[in-house]
Amino acid sequence: MARILIVEDDEDIALVLTMLLQRNGHRVSSAPDGPTALRRAHEVRPQLIVLDIGLPGMNGWDVLSRIREVSDVPVLLVTAAGRDEDKVRGLRGGADDYLTKPFHNAELLARIDALLRRADGAEWEGSDVTHGGLVLSPTRGVVTMDGQDVRVTPLEFRLLAVFLRHVGQVLTPAQLLSAAWGDDSGTGQDRVKFAVLRLRRKLGWEEASHSPLQAVRGIGYRLDASEDAHI
Ligand code: CA
């Protein structure tokens, strides 16, 4: 039995797959699009992901690369027939196996079993990221500051993870919207401003002039590398 996340926008296919996997003893969650998939993945930390490439909005490639930033969870890519170039791209991009629609249930189950066996119980193993007294644990989905739990929303968690991956680098609101919200439209940049303000408050970094999380006027935001001075 394993926790499996199905990422599929076609409701009928998602339902059929869910029932099939449940009948085979797995615990299944599903997501119809990329942003939902990433949220679910953080919540349930699946042991395997079945990922459709053809998704509306954020496509399967983007979902795959975002997942690979935080986990080595086995990913089985599913793509439309006749797109063999997807296979190479998928395997290069960190997918573990590849299946072309339409496929037989037995083949899907066999591949899933093989992946789970090979992964040998590997779960979300992104190691903790630390920054001074701050610890972000992708495995447990929690943030602590000086050992105390900090309650953050899944969005704030993703936003903080983005800053921690790019310490010292100025990130534009558009980059942050894309990386943390999964929104490539570049509009609604006030969302970033308010989320940064909330994060600062929750982390005890609200003192604007000394905050490690700085607004860089006219450009964006930066998490300072000189952590010891601040935290
Ligand atoms: Ca699809």
C-alpha cells in the first residue's frame, strides 16, 4: 500500500485511475491541475505520483521540475500517444518511468509496483533547509524558528522555500508569482507584497530596516545572506 497522487485534468480518467489504485490497496489523492497538485504533494507527501503532461495552465513539465526541487518521489509520466519525444524529455527532466495513453490497467499497475519496489520506501526526503535560526523541513512540511513551530500556509511555505533556494538573489514579483503561486501571468503583484509582509510578521522579521527579507525598491525582494547579523 502506498500514498499515490494522480495529477490528471480529465475527470473520468482520474476517477477510473483512483478506483483502480484504491482497489489495489493504495491511498489515492488526485489533483486536476498543477498548482493543486503541488499543494496536495506538500500536504500528503505521496510515495508515487502519476503525472499527466497535458494539463491546462501550468503543464506537467513545470509540475515535474517543481516536484524535483523538493522530492525524489518516483514520478510516472503519462502522455498522449505519438509523442515519443516526450519520453526523452521526461526521463531527462527527472521522471522515473513513462506511459503512453491509452494504456492497459495491468501495465499501469505493473509499472507502479516496479517503481515502488525500486524506490524502497523513499518518501519526501528533501533535507531540511536552514537559515540562521530558521528551519524549513520539506519532509514534514513545517517551519521552525529557534525551535518554535511557525504556522504558515502552504503558499507561505512555498514562498519561503523559493527565497531559501535563492538566498542573496533579488527575485521579481513575477518570478515569485510563478514559483510560489504557479501563476505565470505576472499580474496581481500585490499578492507578493502582502504574502511577504505576512511571512515577515510570522518569522519575527517585521522590522523593515533590519529584516533579512528585504524589499529592493523597484525590483523585488531578497532574502539576505548575512543571516547572523539579523536572526
Ligand atoms: Ca490531460
